[in-house]
Amino acid sequence: MSRIEDALVAQGFELPPVAAPAGSYVPALRVGDQVFTSGQLPFVDGALPLTGAVGGPVSQAQAADLAGTAALNALAAVKDLIGDLDLIERIVKVTGFVNSTPDFTGQPGVLNGASELLGAVFGEAGRHVRSAVGVAALPLGSPVELELTVRLRTGA
């Protein structure tokens, strides 16, 4: 197991299998020294644990947990492409979409679920830039969707 996967386990997380694409795209793509993931939903064992809008049937705390799950799914997509998460030098950017009721404005707090997980696992290399965007709906009624951009170590 890699150092990063050991850190995940130490934080109480397990890297899931890569979710199969639901359309004509790939889960992750490498361009030079960067890997970009497609939008990742918070699937657990192939299903969404919750659906609906944050600020409605889904609380901000529940959505933050789901954002962490989506980050794990994004890391799984990266690992599937590059083979070893220890090749990641830095988490560059997290882009998160939050299925929100019209009056919900806590999207940054939702995305903290992903950011805190990445920081706990990668340390300083897990600190990243981020966008947290509220949207009217997401695929399959998911409360959150997350994209990840990582930079790989030189020579990886």
C-alpha cells in the first residue's frame, strides 16, 4: 500500500473502486504533469447514499460528508490512471457543485468536507485552490459533485 493510502486508512477512509462512467467520457485524464478528473458523485457501493438539495432534505453536514466521499472517488479515478497515489505532488484545485435550494448559501462549508479530507491525507500538498458553486440540480439527484486537478511529481 502507498504512503497516501496508508494515510487514508489512518484517517478512517478506504479508497473505493472507480465508478464506471455514466456516459461517453473517462474518469480521469492526464495532460503533462497534471491529472484532471471528471465530475465525481459521492457513490458508495455503486449507489448514492442521499439525494436531494442541500438546504432542503439534505443538511449541510450531510453534504460535507458526501463531498469527502466524492473526493475519495476522485482519488480512486486518479489512482486507476497513474497506478500509485504517491506520485501526486500536489492537489491543485477542487471544483465542487452543490445541489442547493434557492436560499442556501453555505456551499463553501459543504466543500470543506473534501478540502479537509485532502488536507488530512496530503498535508501541505493537499492545500488547494477551490470553487464552490451552487446549482439547481445535479446528475441522479446527487447533493454534490466534485472535480479534482492534481500535479504529479517530476518524472512520474
